[in-house]
Amino acid sequence: MKKYQELSEQVLKCIGGVGNIAFVTHCATRLRISCKNWELVEDEGLTSIDGVKGVVRNSEQLQLVI
């Protein structure tokens, strides 16, 4: 459980905090986040987190491959 708490804290830091989240959902392999301010998102920081295998941006979502 501690592993996932650390992962979520690191992700939150790299996406600009909980206040920058408009919507979150998931599927089997991805965490899908809609952000309010895309300028706060640190792609390089996200890819350096142990457990994040990839980062995909599309027009409305940030997708983290977990």
C-alpha cells in the first residue's frame, strides 16, 4: 500500500497538485487525468517516477501508463 501512496504523491506533485485535476478515471493499464492548467504538468518528472511506464498526452487527457 505504501508503494501506491508514494506513487500517487509523486504523480500529484508532477501534475501541479490536486487543485489542477478536473477529472480522473482509469482503465486496466492507464490513469487518465484531465488537467485544468497543462502548463503545470511536468512530463519529464512523470516519466522518471518508478512505476510509470509511459506518458501520453492527447487533446483532453494526460494518460499515465502504469
